[in-house]
Amino acid sequence: MRMGKRMVPGIQAALIVFLLLPALIRAGERLPVLSVGNERPRIEIAANSDYLFDSTNSLTWQDLLEDNPPFRRYHRDAFQFSFEMSTLWFRCHIKTRPGQEAPYLIFDNMALGSITLHVPVKQEGESNWVKLQSNWWQPFRSGAVSFFKTTFALPDSIDPDRPVLIRVFAPATMYFRATLYTSKAFLRHGINLTLIIGFCLGILGAMLLYNLVLFFFVRDRYYFVYILYVLFLMLWQSTLLGLFRYFWPDWGGRMIRGVLSLGCGMVFFGILFALLFLHTKKTAPLHDKILKALAGSLAAAMLYSFFGNFWIANYMAQFLSQIATLAVFTTAIAALRSGYKPARYYLAAVSVMLIAALIFFLRFYGLLPSTIFTMHAILFGSAAEAVLLSFALGDRIRLMRHEEERLRVREKNLQAISITDDLTGLYNRRFLNAALSRSTAAARRSQAPLSLLMLDVDRFKQFNDTWGHPEGDRVLAALGNLLQQVLRGEDVACRYGGEEFVIILHHSDLETAVEAGERIRTRFAQIPFYPVRGKPVFMTISIGVAQWHPDEDLENLISRADQAMYAAKKAGRNQVQAKRVEEKERR
């Protein structure tokens, strides 16, 4: 037992040495000398450098040479630090090859406040330093190349024995890569980047203009919010890609300072579009509350950024954006499960953006290679998402039109039911009054003749009493079917009540109307009915005819036709009688 107790401190010491050994080994590592060429046209600086975090912003490059401060080795391809208005120093050794053009050093994040390079050179045996600098407000200062990203053309006489000192000052947490290129690789990278930017931003611009035109036609708030989302998305991407900085240097710094506000605005309008498009109050009530809370938080982050508190705004924007992406994804799933079909395209759009973000982070952690596609996965995802969201709006409009058409057909059917007689298929008395008013008004304007026919089935009550009401219904249905066959398309036949029918004959004077009545009477009298098998029964109708006079009201017109019909019955039934208007009947 005593021996075991004595060995415990020794074991502890060995364990401490074992744990600290990798750090001690890394601390003793010498930085490699970086040299790009045909066999290796690009090199990531971060994985081949060491760094120093200056929280006081007081160190100068001379201090780093004289005081030998504690640099630490960096082992990842990309830098990621929480600057909080602080300074990052890192250093590396670079060697230029004889006979080759000087290399280019590219920083891929436009939101870095300022970048300063102190490059050791040896010219004619003398050692010296060359200072290269670029920042937000003066992007193309000493040594900076006019390019989308912050790029420096390094001298061709770099001293590989002394380190290149690089100072980066930024207001918030930043992720960036510093990559060394040969001149040919830089040219190829520039061409590829231009094509990618043109393609993706061209798609975003096309979607913006297309839906802007649609908005002016449909005046739908969904399109308006979508337009704002795509607009902020384009501004955010264009700023991060350095387009404003490249084409309008004076505006570039202003846009970069507001990049957090643009990002927060983009996510804010993306959430607002999700709330409107997915009808979250009905389809996903719980998600509706979550999305509204996220939108309010993003509005606060936008205010923080606008008033200059970049550190708080940056952390809020990063955290809220990741939560918001997952929230709208689950909201789309909930809306789709509730039966809301337009959520299909929306879910596809958000899924594409999630995949793009996953590719970006896998590349960030070194699980995917750093290629032109993985480096700009978010840009590709943004373009694809904008297209799919536009499809989602189109699908929603299609479904809305389908629903409107269905409601229109239903309304038409209900209207037809309300003005149609079920037994005969003709219009009912309710429709007659409105139709007769329209017909007389049109006849007055065109000065065309108009006549009215009143029909009544002879001895119909006797037929019903003898053979029953079902057989009587067959007689009325047969008369209704006959009227639909013999009348013109412009004429209107209505069941006036019981066994009485009224027909409006357009462009027909009294003589023409009498002839039409005779045709109807003759053909109906030839229809056999079989209330008893094998014994046909024939029915007849009496018809009264009256021609409308422009000074006559509708009640008088119907009354004259009715009088003419009863005159036909008194004269023996199964005939047509006409009654002309008399002077005392006019008004």
C-alpha cells in the first residue's frame, strides 16, 4: 500500500507529460517555406502558419520582430476567431521561384475590416520590408489588386528566411481563408469565380425581376415579401462576394459595414415569407409562434448592427440564422403534413439551402475538399432556393385558380339550381321575371320585335286524377324536353307554375310567334304516353300569343298572353290564339 501511494505522483507526472507532449511537439515545429508552382498552384496559408491574438490592439509589426511574442501554430485550412474589435496577427514563410511570376495572396472574406502585410524582401543583397494594405474604405491601396476578393500581388524578391507578417483587424467573429496562388492559378480562379457569380446572381436577378412583374399584375403580398427576401439575399451575397467593392469602391465599404444588417434582413424576410406562404397560423400554430419570436430577435440584431454593435449583432445573427433555417424546414414539414400542398416546393427550397449549408460546414471542418463548388455552396444554394420558391409561388397561384374555378363552378351550379325547375329542366318563374326585363330592354334598344307564348296542358288535372301524379310528371317532363329541342338558343322557356309554361321569343313578331306555337302544339300532340302498357294516351296544349309593345309594361304583356291562352281553351283547346294590344292597355 505504501509503495502504491509513492507511485501515484509519478504516474500523475507521466500522464501530464503524455497529455502535453503533442502541444510541446507542435510548439517546436518550424514553419514550412511555402512556394507555389505548376505542381502545386495553390496553398492554404492558415495550415502553414502560426498566429497571435492581440486583444489590446497595441502591438506593432516591429514588436513582433523584436520581443519574440508567443505565437501559436495553427493547423486548420481556414481561420476562425472571435475578434470583438481586436487584431489577429499571423505569420508564414514564402519563397518565390526564379523565373516565375510573383504569387498572389487572396483573402476570401470581404467583411474583414483591414488587412496589412509586412513582406520581407532582399534586393541586391540588402534586406528590407514592403508594406501592402487594403481596408473597407480604401480597398485598392498599396499592393492590393482590383479583384472581387481582397487580393495582394506579392513582390518577386521575398526573403524566405524571414516571416511574412499579416495583420487582420475585424469588428466581429470572422471566418476567412488566406490562399496563395500562382499567377496562372489566380487567373483561372478569377475566370471561374466570374462565371459562378454571373450565373448565380443572374438567376437571382431574373427571379427578382420576373416576380416583380408578376407583383404589379397580381398585387399579391406574397410576391412583395418574396421580392424583398431575394433583394436582401442579392445584396448580401453581392457584398460578401465583393461586387460593390470591385465596381463601386466608395460604396463597397459602406455595404460591407452593413453586411450584418443585410444578412439579418434577408433571414427576417425569409421568415416573414414562410409565415405568409405556409399559413402557419392554421397549418403549424406552434411553429408560427417560434418563427415570430425569431423574426423579432432578428429585427433586434439588425438594430444592434445598424448602431454599430457588431459583436453582439454578429453572434445573434449567426445563432438565429441557424435556428431559423431549421425552424422553417420543420414548419414546412408540419404544413405539408396538415394537407397544405403548396408546402411541397417550399420544403424542397429549404432542403436545398440546408444541403448547401451542410456542404459549406463539412468543407469548413475539412470533411470535404475545398473546391470552387464547395467554397461557394451557399451561393449555389441561394440561386436554387430562389428558383424553387418562385415555383412555390406559381404552384400556389395554380392551386388558388383551381380552387377559384371550383368555387365558380359550384356557385354556377347553385345558381342554376335556384333558377331551374328540377322536373322539366327549364328555367323557373323566378328566372322569368329577370329574363323578361332584360329581353324587353334589349328589344327597346335594338327596336326588334319580341313575343311571349303562354302554354297550358289540356285536361291535365283529369289526367293526374286518372293515372296518378307520377304519370302527370312524365307529361310535363316530355313537354319540357320538347321545348328544349325546338326552340332557338336565344329563346327562353320557363315553367310558370303547375302545367303552365311561358316562352320568350326574341326577334319574333306576332305572326312568327303564332307559327312557332303551332309547331310546338303539333309536335306535342304526336307524343304518346303509356300510363297503361299497350294503350297510348295523347295529350294536347293550348297556347296564347302576345307581342310586346314598347309602351307596355311586363304585367300587361303576361296578362295578354294568359288571356289569349284561355281564349284558346274556350275555343275548344289544342289550338293557338293571339291577342293584340289595345290602345287603352298601353302606358
